[in-house]
Amino acid sequence: MRLGYYAHHHGSGHCRQIDKLAALLPVDAKRQLIVFTSLSLDDYAFSCLDEQQIIRLQAEDECADDVLKGRAGEHWQPASLHYSPVGNSNIQKRSHQILDTIYQRKIDLMIIDVSVEVAMLCRATSIPYLYIRLPGIRDDIPHLNAFAGALALLAPYPRLLEASMTPEWVGKKTLYLDFINTAQQKELTYREFIEILAKLNTSNLKDWEEDTSTIITVIKGYGGHEAIDIKLPELRRLLPNAFIISLGPINDDMRCHVDIAAQVNDVTPFIQHSDYLLMACGLNAVAQAYDYATPLVVLPDNRPHQEQEVMAQALINQECALSWQQFKTLLSHKQTHTNPNGQSVNKAQPKSVSKSSNVNRNKDCLTAAQEFMDSTTQYPTTKAWFEKWLLPKLELNPDY
């Protein structure tokens, strides 16, 4: 089967998700994959796909000459759509781009990550699609219609982290792919990690004390970082002697609260060797940190449908993460213990101990996604795949 993938343009996470899935395909199948996105090449460059496989779509912003706005009043807004301007030439062009490419490239199955409107476009034109389910409360009519119109739903996170408010039928129709990590990064020793820190900022390591210094790494993405930055002054007050690293964007007035503020290509060594990791709850970020034993403190961003709040709560409920308040409570307990000199002990655990969890867990996390991607290469038609692989996998039968 030839696959098409629609990657939404809010942030780079949707494009990164298909980049990771594409890495699981054999070479021939990977070359046939087509990605649709209105994200520019400057915003995201694919690592596993050639640019000729990327269809850069027209933007879908409202225009001054639209007949109706994208979110019109109740008498003009279809209940099955979130956003539907009328007379918008860009949306007309992008819809033509999508449909014409599907026809010309003979795409058999679309994967939509995420857009109710593209889902309805596919269903109305009889194109089979799978719909990516993100965390959060998505019980509105447009989402439920998009879910109902899909052959199946794909959740890029473990079933264990499913929200309790998810409708039963939605869960039954979902393939849980677990967190997807395809990059095999070489794990560095603690000494190699300190060498990285020294290159980033030599002056702040002059008085380094390996046995007593607590390392806190704060990871932020470009989808929004102000909410985490606001916590930095309090973090410094809580751990005045800690070595605090900020990775990603940072407001200039917050740099004084951290020891290092940097942009890096690989955060794995920081996850592996930090005593605590603070970050929001974007899927790709959580996926990367999930398989390490480093204590995770979640500071969810304010996103539509409470996407990050729901994921954060699921991680907390499964004791895979701490809330900010739990983190502060934990520190207050630790700081009641003092060393023989009467100084507060901030140290979390010996740095000589690798923080990697059981490697088999990461292998298990790849299995579901790998099995799904492999299945799309094993059947000549979507109908055969749907009937012989997907329906038995879901243990469902549609009512004809």
C-alpha cells in the first residue's frame, strides 16, 4: 500500500512524528510515502524523507475577501467542522493539492495528524484514512465525527496513559503505538557529559563539585516556553546550590536564574545524567524522556483540548512523573536532612549510576509502531489490509 500522511502545521511535532514512523519502513516503502504539510522547509527539514516526497500546502488562514469566517455563527457553522471559511481561495487550492496528489501518486491510505477538516475531505471523497489521536479531552462533535469516519485511530502513546474520560468505543477503535523513539543515540558516561557542559560554559564549572552538585535540566520547545520560564526564579530559590541547565528558547530576563542556557541537537545526555528533568508534556518530549529513570517534573503548557494537562495527569497517576507541587514537597523533605557541617544536602543520587531504565522497555515501545508500519507493506490493497490485519487486531467488525 502507498501511504500518505497529513502533518498539521502547529509546531513541528506532527512532522517529527511521521519522520519517526518513516524510519521504521523498508527503503522501497519509505520512498513511496508522501507527506502533506503547510509547514515550510525552514520550519522543519525531514531526516528520513526526501523533499520531493513533501507536498508543501497552501496556508489556510482567513482572507479579507472570504464570504464567511472560519468560525461563523451557529446558523452558518457545520457541526462536523472546527474551521470552515467560505470562499477562501487558499483552502480551495490546498484541497485540490491534496486530492490531486492522492490521485496522481495512487495513495491507498491516508494518515491524518491532525485535522478534522482533512478527515472529512477524505471521507467525503471516499478516501480511506486513519486518524491520529492526541491526548486531551476531544469529545466535541467534529472530533467524534472524524474518529467515526476513520478506519481506525492511532495513539502514539501507551494504552496505560489513556485518559479515563475517553469514550469506550473510541478506545476500542484505537491502535496504541506506544511512545515512538527510533534514534539510537550512544549513551555517554557522566564524565563525557561534564565535558559537554564545559564546552557550553566553562566559567560556570570552575567550582564544580561532582559529589554534591544537583543537576537540574529544563527542556523547552518552540511551541511555547514562557510558562516554564516563569518557574525558573522559584526553582533557583528552592535549590540555590544546584546547577541548572536551560535547553531551548529562554526569555532574556530569566537567564540570570540558570547556569547554562543553550540550544543542543541531542538532549539524551542531559536526560540521562540529570538529577531532575523539568519539561512540558508534548508527545515527542515525553516519548524521549519516558524510558529513563531520571525523575520527571511535568509543567504542562496551556494547549487546546487540555492536551498537555491530560498527559501530565496520566503520567502522575501512573507514578511516572511529579507535579510541580509534588516536586516542591519532595525537595522540602530532602532539605530537612543536613550533612555533618550543618549544610543542606541537595544531592539527589550518585552521578556514577546510569539513569537508563531497563533497555527491554524501549524495545517494547518500538514493537507496536513497528508492527503497524510493517503491516502496511504486507498487503496489496487497503481492503485486504483492513479485513485481514486491522479488524482482527482491533477485534472489531463493522456493521454492514
